[in-house]
Amino acid sequence: MEFVWIISGIIISYLIGSMPTALWVGKAFYGVDIREHGSGNSGATNTFRVLGKKAGIAVLLIDVIKGLTAASLVRYLDFVELGSVRFVNLQLLFGLSSVLGHIFPIYCGFKGGKGIATLLGMVIGIHYLSALACIALFVTILFSTRYVSLSSILAAVAFPLIATVIYKNEEPFFIAFGIAAAIMVVLTHQKNIVRLVAGNENKAKLLKRHRR
């Protein structure tokens, strides 16, 4: 019976992650299919670029909540002890299922976003201190360079180091997850890396400049 509940959790997490927030927000409030503009990704970054800050923030928050919700589903399994190694491993399993759902959403042809916000949500649910440190690093790099892609990549690569070196987390599956997540982020940002090296990556417009 436990196996059935775990499989159900994986499926539910995937379906939660598959919710195409950017696509729904774009069509419902702007009459725009986000996949036909900008980078073509239905994620928060492309939403910011195409639809603006209000839509981008809304999509970002919902995508974070998707990952957080998936990682929190384990709390409803009464046969798993809170805070145990098994508890954390199931959080990782459910969280990753939601991230895969975001990247390959069943609701819209398995073409979604890059999963950064959903990944952040699951990390918040599992180890919020590491998540906060990564957010601080992301914001620092973003305001220094104005490259969202570079900020995402460096924050993701730093995550396993922050979790193990600073917060002394020695759980093997958690460390393996951190390394795998970093690799996944690098792989999903290959085109961005090429543009960064070539010097033609798009920069984010962080602050409005007042005209004189």
C-alpha cells in the first residue's frame, strides 16, 4: 500500500509541475501564446521578457509554489517519519517529478520552461537555508550583470557547495541531487551559454530609467 501512495505522489507532483502557468497567464490576461514569442519557453524568464513584470512575477511565484507544494506532499504520508532520511528522499523524488513536469508538461505537448523556479520551490521545501543563500547569490549576480541566465547557472552550480560546505549536509542523495540539478540547469541553458560567450545574450531591464 505504501508503494501505491508513493507512486500516486510522483504522478500528482508531475501533474502539478505540468501546469503551464506562463501559457495560461499569457492567454487568459494578454491573449498571447508565450511560446510564440521571445525564447519560446513557457517559463517565468520569457514571461518577464514578453509580457512584463506583473505577469512575470505572477508566473514566477506560482512556479515556485508548484515545486514547494510537490516537496510538501510527503507530509501527508503518515508512514514516513518527519525529517528522516526517507522523508527527505521522497521530498527529492516528488520535487524532481514536479520539475520534470514543468520542463515536459503533459498539458501542452511536453514543451515547457527550464524549471528553475520550480526547482527553487522544491529546494525551499527541503532545505530553505540553502535556497535563501542561492537566492541571495542569484540576486547579486543579476544586479551586477543583468543576465538572468548567468545568475541561474551560477546559483545552481553553487547550490551543492552551499549545502555541503556551509550547511554541512552530508546526506548522499541530497548531495547527488544538488550535483544533478546543477548539471540539468547547465544543460537546459546551453543556448544561453553560447550567447553569453558570444556576447549577445539578452540583458534584463531591472529598473526603469527616467527620461529628462
